[in-house]
Amino acid sequence: MSDVQSGHDSEQATDAAAAPALAQSTAPTSTAPTSTAPTSTAPTSTAASIRRAGSRLADRPTIRIGAYAWAVIGVVGVLLVLMTVIGRLSLLVIPLVLALFPAAILTPLAVRLKQGGLRDALVAVILVVGTVVAIVGLFTVLVPVVAAEIDDIGEQVTRGVEELRSFLERGPFGLSPIRLDDLIAQAREQLRSFDFSSGAVGNVAGQAGRFLTGLAVFVIALFFYLKDGPALAAWLRRQFPAQARDDASAIGGLVWNTIGSYFRGQLLVAFVDAVGIALGLVVLQVPLALPVGVLVFFGALFPVVGAFVSGFVAVIIALATKGFVTALIVLAIVLAVQQLEGNVLQPLILGRATQLHPLAVVGALIAGGSLLGILGAFLAVP
């Protein structure tokens, strides 16, 4: 029995001695996952390296300039496509765009009428009819005044230019007659572009169908802009991604208010300019005061350039009809009215809606006139 017991004890001792060795031999297997840890972090480190490399590239001026250049190319491409589409669909697009401007002007009045209890459709009808009557009445009354005197205005301007030419030749400036002839020829060439002849009238008559179609689109668009303006704005807002809708609404509201403020203020400024200069001509007994006042009104709708041209016409007519001293007085009146406009009326009436440098205004007028003629020049600044 003792032999059996001793054998059993020796086997247990052997098993106990072998247990640590067995545990030691199996230990690497239990730590195998830790050996694969570097493999699991390899994609992360690679992505981080790519990001760091991209950041270093983005910091290079040439990369930034290239990105800006591609952005500019993209914007120009979009503008070219839009211009092509507008050119093909001008009979539809131009009236739709033009209707936005009286709608922006009339929006505050429409809101007040709706708050007074009038239905949206009735408010839109009242304002559309009033706008059409005002535009037709304005052109019916004022355009014939200018058209009836256009020949006299042209004659007086020609005489005034000749008087100015004589003064420049014999005065302190000492300009040569050849140089003055070149300048006068260039001015006459520019004036010929504004053709008031019967041929131009016949051409307009030939376009009567297009005009009536555009007028119908304009009236319909203005009606729905005034009637369903908030609904249209909400629909446009939904076309943007959800994260951009608040910014789109803020920018759209700012643009809409700016356009309305600009045109309301510009109409008032043009009226003040026309009345001030026309009254000055009446007091000085300069002929053609009323037609010149009408020209000043329409010219003032084109900032900087229009005011300069219409003021120049007033001075030249005074020079041709009343002499050099009266022309200087008219020049002083024109400058005083324009200073009143620029330093008092525009900051007071237009506020922040027109904080543009005059050079930017002139550039916008030239660009708009080159692209869309008088319409483009009229719409360029707002």
C-alpha cells in the first residue's frame, strides 16, 4: 500500500511541476491579439498621413491660387450659360426679371394693405393696375414733351458745343482745331446711336407683337409676385439643402429689401434733381426747361453717368441761348443739386442700400450697358 501511495504522490508532484511549464507554453497564444494591434491601426495612421500631407499642400500659395482660379472659372462658366439661356428666352426672362423691381418697391405697401384686411388677390390687382396706369401716364405725358423738342434740343446742343469749341480755341486751353474736330466727331457718332428717326419708330412698331407679349408676361408676373410673394419665397427656400436654408432666407431677404430701398430712393432723388435743375433754368429764363427737366429725371436713374450727361446738356443749352455767364450759373446750380443729392439725399433716403464706390458704379453701368443695352445699365447698380 505504501508503494502505491508513494507512486500516486509522485504522479501528483510531476503534474504540479508540469503545470507552470504548460501555462508558460500557452502564454504567447493568449497574447496573440496584442501582436496584431499595429495592423489594426495602420489604416488610421495612413489616413492621418494623407490628411497631414493635404494640409501641407493646401498651405502652399500656388495650391490656393489654383483653387481660386478654378472657382472663378466655374463662376464664369455658370454666368455664360445663364447669359445664353437668357438670350434665347429673353421674351420670357426679361419681363420676369423686370417685374421683380416694381414688386420690391410695392411690397411694403402691399403688406400694409393686407394688414388692413384686404384679400391678397385684391391687393395685387389694385397695385398692378396702379403701376400700369402710372407707367403709361408717365410715358404719355413726358415722352411727347421730349420728343416734340428733341430737334430743338439737338440744335441748341450743337450751338453750345460750337460756342464751347470757340472758347477752348481762343481761351487759356489753346486746343488745336484738328483735335477739337476729332472730339466733336466722336461725340456726334455716339449721339447717332440714339436714333429717334422715323426708321427707328418703324422698327419699334415692327416689334409691337413682342412688346405686347413681354408686357403681358410682366403684368402677370407682377400680379403673382405681389399676391403670392411669401409663398414663392418659401418655395425657393425649400429648394436649398436643410443646413443652408436659414442663410438663403437671410441673404434673399437682404437682397429683396436692398432692391426695394434702392429704387424707391432713386426715384425720389431723380425727382428732386429734375425739379431743382428745371426750376433753375426757369428762373434764368433758359428755354427748353421742361424737356431738360425730363431728361434730368430719366438720367438720374443711371447714377453718376446719367446725372453728368443730363447736367452737361443743361449747361450746353444755357451756353447756346444765354451766353457764357448764364452757363456758369447753370453749372453752379447743377453742381449744387448733385452735391445735395450725394451728401444729403442719398445717405438719408437710400441709407446703406447704395454704399458703392463711384468707380464701381461706373464699371457696373458700362458692363450692364455692354451686355443688355439701356436695360442692362438701368439694372446694373441694384
